[in-house]
Amino acid sequence: MDLWIELLKEAWTLAIESLSWMEMQKLSERLALAKTVKQLGISDADAVRLAHMLVCETIRRRNFIDAFINNVLKPKNISEFDLGVQAFLRLYVYQTRIAKNWSKVDVKEAENIASLARSILGWKTLRKVEQFLGFLLTQKPTSIFEGLSDEERIGLSTFHPTWFVKYCFKLFGRKEAITILEANMQPPPTYIKFNTLKASENEIFEELTKESVKVEKVKELKHAYKVLSTKQPLTRTASFKEGLFYIQDKASCFAAEAANPKPGMKVLDVCAAPGAKTTYLAQLMQNSGSIYSMDYSRRRLDVWKSEVARMGVKIAMPIMADACNPPPFSIEADIVVLDPPCTSTGAFGKLPSAKWRLTKRSIEKMAEIQWQMLKNCAEKVKLGGALIYSTCSITIEENEMLIEKFLKWHPEFSLAEITPKIGLPGLRGMEKCRRLYPHIHECNGFFIAKLLRSTL
């Protein structure tokens, strides 16, 4: 029992601190947790795993949780308290109410959590909100919906900012938009790509079976598999350490296959870290040819280097450069693959914190960055070569509208059909582009365009 209490304390300490970092520095879940683990020196994998779940599921519902808490705190507001108290209140509502599906209240558990918080934050700090903890256990969640507009209600019930609900209504229509928003309430399935540079698919399948990892082939793709169950985190399996697979979303695997690189080709992979695309491109090229992998971040390129080594890739060379500027080399590539930074509006299921960092203006700002990168990449495509553009965003400003603008400025490029033929056609009549959606394709929302440079 003492061990369980210690694990709970470590997990809640990590969760409170991680949520505080996320609020203060706008970090993602993963970065905040990694920073906190290092800062606090907590190495218990079970505590880290529990903290990760608490953080992700709490941040996923942040607008709903805050509205619920503020209803109880009236006339006070959660933002009036320090970050540690804010984080605790959010986690408390998640664990005592939402995780119980708002049904039976476990008073004993609530008391234990309050006691944990006193030992983590100090009793003086917690004293400011203790009087509200009982009310948070008894308040009905429906009370927060009174007097709201349709978009505000949908935003709270699907855990999205109101501006994004309005955006989706306008783009997809109310009915389809709600289906997309509801799909983001759950993380998508986990996918892996088998690494045939290290072993055959059958051999990898056998190794995973020995390690109690059950997978199912994604029929349309060459080496992608959906993970059905695993008894331990995938990153702790021997197969992972040996580089037999890479954890990679189905949509990202599709982008590499759409590029269709052949052995011996020269490929430029832009915004390449942490290495998912580079390693798959090298695999499709059978480790023959050359890949120039460009990224602006030394930290990200360090991760790229370790992933490329783990996967046995021999043909990739890292280049540290910012794709917003013309690339500092004279390479002309058969294929240029650009997966630029984006709003991640297609990955809210997987990265819930991204929802709260964005504004409507973020889309425009991101499209400006993507435009600079796309123009610079076009210069590096040789005559007869291809440029693959992909994002994990569902907005039109970052996708179809950007490609329309590009084709207007670059008449030497034209859209090409993409194989394999999965997903749905692009919007605005751009049938050759492909879109994937969480509610239809069980993966991140994604956009891909393939542009060919004419030989004339």
C-alpha cells in the first residue's frame, strides 16, 4: 500500500508540475512531462505513465473543466490562483468526476487526493481552495451549458475552442463538423511501420508476437500496422530497441509512400526531424541513393541522428538549416518532401494541448511560414522531379489555398495523382490532393499534395 501511495504522489507531483509548465511556457504534453521528469528526477516508469495519462486527459477537456470549476468558484475565477493550484483543481475534477463518468462520487478517494495535494503544494497554498472541493464533488455538469450559443455548447461538449467550432461549421457544415470534433475526443490508434532494412516483415511479426504485441496490417500501405494491444510500452520492447519498427501514424506513412522514392534517387527531406519520414524514405529506397535531411533545430536533429542509427539507415545526411530561407546548398533532388510546421488541427486527438495554443490568427501566420518554405523547396526540385507537400492540419489556408497560390506562381509545376489511393479528394475541386480525417480513417487528420515539375 505504501508503494502505491508513493507512486500516486510521484504521478500527481509530475502532473501538477507538467500542467504548470504547459500553462507558463505553452509547451506540449510530451515536452512538459520530459522537462518535469528531468527536473524532479522521478524515474518510476509507472508514475510517469500515470502522470502522462492524467495530463493528457485533463488538458483534452480543459475548457469544459475550467467552465465547471468557475461555476463553483463564482465570483472568483480559476485564473486568480497560482499555477500549481490551477493544475491541481483541473486534475481533481478530472479524477473525481470525469474519470467516474460523473456518476458515483468516491469521497474517500477525494479526501486522499486532497491530502496528496497538501503534501505536494503545502497546506497553506491549498487552504485557499479547500472550501470548494466538496462543491466540485456535488455540482451537476449540465449547469455550465445554460444560456450558451450552439457553437459554445458544441465547443464545451466536444472540448474545442468556440472559434474552431465556428471554423469547422463553415468549412464542413454543422453535421460533418460535429463528427470530426467528436473524433478528436479520443486519441487515434497507434500505428507502427515495420523496418525491412533490419528484417523481413514475417520475422518482425514473430518477434512482436513473442513480446505480446498484437498488430494488424494496414491493407493499403506497404509496411504500416495498427497496434491492437501491447503488455508494455512499445518503446520498452526489445524489437523497438533493435530498430525493427518505428512508431508512426498511418497518415505519415502514407506521405512517404506517396513520394514513391526509388533506389539510387536523390531525395531532400525538409523539416525532417525526428526522423519518421527519413527512415521510411530510406527503407523504400532500400538504403540505396542519398537523402539530405534538413531541420532548423539542433535538439531535434540529435533525436533524428539516434533514430536514423536505430533504424539502420545508411544513406541520410543531416543538414541544420531553416527552410524559411533558401537552402544553403546546390543540390537538385529527384524528390523533395516538405512536411512543414502546421497548426496540427488534424492531430488534436493525439496532441490535445495544441487546441488551446491556437487562435484564428495562428492559421494565417502558419500559412505564411509554409508559403516561404514551399517557395524555397520548389527551387531544389530537378526537371521532371516531384515535390510532396503534407500537413497534419485540416484547414484550407494551410493546404488547398496554399497549393492554389503555389500553382499560380509556379506554372512549371502541376498536380499529380497520388498512389496508393487512400483518403478523400482535396477540397476546392483539388481532386488529385488527398485528405485523411480522424473520424473516417482512424488516424490524424492529414493533407497531401504531389506536384510534378515539367521537363519543358
